[in-house]
Amino acid sequence: MADPAHESSPHGAPAHDDHAHGHGEHHEENFFLKYLWSTDHKMIAKQYMFTGMFMAMIGGFFAYVFRMNDAFPGMHVPGFGHVTPAAYNSLVTNHGTIMIFWVAMPVLIAAFGNYLIPLMIGCDDMVFPRINRLSYQVFLLSAVVLLAAFFVPGGAFGGAWTAYPPLSAQSQYNMTPHGAQLWLLAVALEFVAFLLGGINFVTTAMNSRAPGMKMFDMPIVIWMIVIASILFMASVGPLIAGAIMLFFDQTLGTGFFDPKRGGDPILWQHLFWFFGHPEVYVVLLPALGIVAEVITTFSRKKIFGYKTVLFTTFATGLLSFFVWAHHQFIAGIDPRMANVFTVTTVLISVPIAEMMFVYIATLYGGSIRLTTPMLWALSFLFAFIIGGVTGIFLGASGADIFFHDTYFVLAHFHYTFVPIAILGVFCGVTFWYPKMFGRMMNETLGKLHFWGTFVPFNGIFVPLFMLGLAGQHRRIWSYEHFPELSRPEFYHMRQFATVSLCIMLASQALFIFNFFWSLKAGKPAGKNPWKANTLDWTTESPPGHGNWPPGKLPTCYRGPYEFSVPGRKDDFWPQDEPN
Amino acid sequence: MKPIATTRSVTGIPTGRLAVWWVIASEIVIFGGLLSSYIMHRLGHPEFGDYAAHTKTWIGATNTFILLTSSLSAVLAHQAAEKKDGKTAFKYLWGTFAGGAAFLCVKSFEWYHEINEGYTITRNAFWSFYYTAAGLHACHVIGGIIIMAIISFDVRENRELQRVELIGNYWHFVDLVWIFLFPLLYIAK
């Protein structure tokens, strides 16, 4: 336990005085030091957030281009031009790669993790600020490497984000000799960035909590980010080994994944999905955590089962290591093995469903306030339940043989990833915007943006579910040569989805406008605009350097969700109030 | 004055030690993935035994001895650091450094001869695994001795003595990986 007396001593070494001046004042630092070389967790969080949002725009643009090609084959796509088969492949590949590794990961784990962990546990920074800075720099480099692949001879990698060999290993098949290597290098660098970040998240949450804050006093979002970081660390290792092998196959000409030379292409699938499935939970858990904070705050109710959420999260994390082969049911694995993985896959829906029930039970009987963040949180539950239920179809190996690689799969995982990376992120950004920038966002614009995103999102993927059931395969540039898939009613559904996507993308202009306009014109937020309990709301908005004034670091007295406690004047009870 | 984040220790474990254990944990899964891939291949390909017959067991054994000795030196450095004897710890750290460097020299000698005999990384899957696994391990040896050299000068002045233990933990891990690699790549013929 830290010594509070020592921490709160106002008379410290000269460096400590320096620290004191920093709070609430602007440092006289140059642009480079302040924005690019900062070790402040809040600045690094914003760097991650803005980089992630920039990448989201690129990923969204890619989606627009290939959806236009799907709906209106051979058209000259405005802003891009004619989509060749090679361009189509590299666009879908990089759309997937970007949205998962350069949008969901940096925003949900790195941005929210960096911003919230020190603030919510009552600390002045991450325990390793310089490693934190290095983590962002490596991440930025990885993004540059990924995008650079579009400008090398042969173009960017087009062998799908799963990079199965031999397509990914041999340039006579993928025809992108440099693009494939740059893709692999970018992903490897990104893993390094998140391993560095993860060590910070785990050690900070373990060791630097405010005096009085027990493990089970931590807000759920912190638990979720920590568990997600541990899942990432525990699952990514084999894929790093696999990436080294694939890189040697590409560059040195080894045959790790070449059956002619004693290798095994299925080995890559195992290594990839042993990471790839836990990765779903790595990004899901922080989003679930964000939604938990928002739902409790705007229901003015204690969360229905704090420990239930945590224990189901542990169960999910553990089970997520035993489900990976459900991605490989038609890859020639032993059918007896497929049975085992069907059982574990259906089993993992139990803890996740339990979490959903806890969230819904938290809403029950609450004084619900339909603010913009709350709308995002509710839509998350709605969409994620559809994603989860369609997942059960795919987890059953018998059904999956039919569904495999159709648009049904695609629609299913977009009904999980869009709630995570889009709805969850907007939920978090609109909820913590007042803390990050000191001003409120405009609610009307926020709600318009919400409906403009959520309704078209369903408009995109409901038709794709139906197309998938009708047998439409993924990753096909043109359906011209498939008479069964070229019927006019199929094109109508594709066009409906594409038009929905265009409306959804156009609606993002509302968010961007609201974001920057509110920076200047928003109503000042004050310390605690939502009347929430966690420690991040006990300091100024935005918090100064060191988060709290020197000597004023909070002490924690209770759990984070004490809303509407009988006998109290206010319906909330901040964690740092003695009573 | 350090930031408060670094000085708190709710678990009672120093933050640096906690972090090094997390690094080692993530390293274990990297080597775990590589070695289990190798073992699965090996079980499916009995001919790997014949290829492995061409590895030079006595060189591998020499390297095992060198690496274990260097770990002893790391333990002695830690012992000295516990007694706040930075000068002795400095000497032992450089003893470990010498062990790591000797290991790399022997390894280069070995690879030089193997490559000259035609056993290159592209020869077959066994040799691909052989060079990849041992190469990844050698990268960890190189990283370890560089860090050791960098921290040794502070240690000599009795500053940051806890680092001796941290680099020692890492070094034992590198040693342990080799204890797995040696039988898997050299002895199992």
C-alpha cells in the first residue's frame, strides 16, 4: 500500500514543485515535445484516438469503394476509379486489417486504456511513461508501413486479412511481392506496440491504485482492459512465431507452410486463429466495459452483478483459447475435433449471454436517461445480441459447412465488430468527451449522428445476411460468371446495402463537425457533468498534468456503482467521498 | 522525485519486477508457439530424426555448459547486489556477458560449418525450424547482453541495483529456452 502522507507532502524535491506548476497551466513546451514526444498518458491516449479515427476513415473509404463495385459492377467509382480484381482484393484485405488492428485495437484498448486507467484508479500517470510513448511511436510506424504498401510496385497485399498460405507466402500466387511483406511487417510492429502498451496497463492497474481501492473497487472498464491486455499477451505469441515463419517463407524461401517441402499450410491457420479468436474478445471486452459504465450512469442504478460480470469475463477469456478451430471446419480438420470445437464454441456463448442479461437487468427499474452515450450503449446491446445469436449458427460445425465463407459469416461478424469498434467507440467518445476536452458535445447533433449511423448499419448487413443464406460467397470481385448470383433481386439487395453504407459514411460528417465545433462552442462541462461516481470525474475537465493537484490525489472509499443509495440526498456517491 | 505512479506498489511487488515477469510470460508464449509447431511437425515426420543426426551434439552440449555457467554468474551478481556491493555485481554481470558472447561465438562457428556442409535454412523443414528457433533464441541472447552492458555502469556506482535482479530473471529465461531447444534440436535423433 502506498503511503498517502508521503504522496500528499507539498514540500518535495524541486522536481516536485515543477510538477505542481504543471497542473492546470500550460507548459511552455514546443509543439514537438507537447504533441509528439509527450509521456503524459492523456496525450498518448489522444494520439492513439486520432490515429485510430484517421485509419477508420481510410478503412471506411475502402469499404465504400468495394461495396460500390459489388452493387454496380464495372462502374467508375467516384473518388477512386475503376476497381480491378487486384485492387478489389487489396481493398477488402486492408479494410479488414485496418478496422481490427488499426481502429478497434488502438481506440478501444490503447486510447481508452491510456486515458482511463490512471484517471479511474486515482493515479498521476502510467507506471512506465516512456514505454508508453515508445508504444505509440511503434504503432504510428506500423500504420505508415501498412499504408506504404499501396505505393510499392505490385500494390498492397490482397490475400485476405487472415493471410492464409500459400497465397500469402508465395509471390507467384499473390502477385504482391512487396505488399505481402510490408503487410506482415506492419502487423508485427503493431503487435510489438500493443505488447509494450499491455505491460503498462496490467502493471499500472495492479500496482498503482489509489489508497483504499481494492481489486473489486475498480470500474468494470478497467478490469476489461486489463483482462483484454492479458488475453492479447497470452494469445499473440504463437502468431508472432508464425509471422517469423511466414516472413522466412516469403523472403528466404523456406517451406514452413509448403506441403511439398515437409511444411503444413494448416499450421498457419492454427497459429492465426489461436490468436484470432481471443482477439475478438480482446476488442470486445473494453467495449463491454465502456457500455457498463454508461449503462449504470444513465440508469442511475448499481450494476446488477459486478462480480458476475467479472467472473463471466474470466470464463470467456479462458474459453476463448479453446474455440479457434471453429474457423477451420472445412479446412480438412478431423470431424471428431470439429465436434469438440462446436461444444466449446456453443459453451462460450453462455458467459457472454450472462453478461448481456446483467446489462439488461441493470436497465430494469432504472431512471433511464436517453443521452447520446446511452443511445450508443443500448444500440450496442441490440446489435451485439444479433451478432451473438447468428454466431451460434456458425459455431455448429454441421451448419457451418454450408455457411462457411458466405456473406452470412460476413454479416455475422460485422454485427459483432461494428457494435465493438463503431457503436462502442462512439459510446465511449461521447461519454468521456467532456472529460477529455472540458466541453459538452451538442446533444441534437449527437442524436442525429446516432440515428444516421445505427439505422443504415442495419440497412447494410440485414440484406447481406439474406444474400449469404442464398449462397453468395465472400471475396468475389464480380458475380457476372455466377448466373445464380447475378439475378436482379440480388443486385437490388446489394444496392440497398451500398446505399445504406453511403448514408452511414455521410452521417459521420455530423460527428466530425460536432467534435470540432464543440471544442470551441460546447458548454463548459465542469468536473462531473454526468453525475458519475468513478474517480475520473473528481478532477478538472480536462485534467491537468499529474491529473490531480499535488497532494490532492483521491482516496477510494467504495465501489464505483453506488447510484440511488437510499437515505442519501444525491442519487450518486462518488468513490472518493468519505461518506 | 519520481512520479507517484512508479512509486506505488499495491501488490507489494516492485513494479519493475512485475513488468519483467509479464515480459517473460509473453515471451514464453512466443517460444511456446514455435516449439509446439516444431513438435507437431516432428511427430508427423519421423524422417526429422535422420536430419537431426547431422547436428553437432558436442557443440550444443558445450553451449549448454557455457550458458548455464553464465546463469550462475548472474545469480552471483544478484547476490552481490542484495548486499549493496555494486562493484562485485558489476564484475559478475560482465562474467555473464562473457558467457553470452562465448555462446554466440560457438554458435557462429557451428552455423558456419553447417552452412558450408549444405545444411541451410531452406534445405528442409527440420533445418528451417533449427535455424529459426536457435536464431530467435540467439537474438534474445544478443538483446540480453546488450542490456546487461548498459545497466552495469550504473550498478558499479551502486545505483539502480534492482536492475541486476531484473536482467537476471530475463537471463534465466533465455537459459531455460535453450534447455528446451538443446534436447529438441540436438539430442532427439
